[in-house]
Amino acid sequence: MGVKHKRKTWKWDTIILNKTQELARFLLGKSENLDFVEPVPSLARSDSHELRNRILRLTQKEACKRGISKSTLHYLRKHAQNEKSFKVCNKVAARLEYNMNLK
């Protein structure tokens, strides 16, 4: 996922590299400026407790009706049971939303 910085969209690894180079120039005395404030990272999680509960409550039959395959449901459940953050692709997320709005 990219972030807007200096009128362009950059990947975080590129921004980290640029900030490291900026720090090196500052430490060597080649630059007087050091800015670690911009860009500000967005640390919002995309996997809420509500989404996790939706996935765990979803039956195989309901998932099949909405076009979610058995293997996809298996991995969704596996990730939902873990405390680590995980992503759900837009297509599956839309099917989960549609699924839960029917109840």
C-alpha cells in the first residue's frame, strides 16, 4: 500500500530508504535538516472484531451460497482465530458484508 509524499505515491520501503539516507546525510554534516514527521503512517487495522466474529459464525453452507469457497473459508477462519492482523480481499469482503446483511 502506498503513501502520498512529496506529490507522489511511494511504497513504505522506499520512504524508509529515503529517511535512512536523510539521516546519514544529517549525521555526516551534509544536511542541516532532519524530518521524521512526514509522512505520517496510518496504523488502522482492517480486521475488526466484528469481521472476525462474522467469519467465525459463517457456516460452510452460507459461504457456498455467497461464492466463498471451502478453502477460502478455512483460511479466513484460521486467520480470524489468531490475534495477528490479516487482510481480506475486496471481493471476499463484499461477499461477507452481503452475507451478514441478510441476517
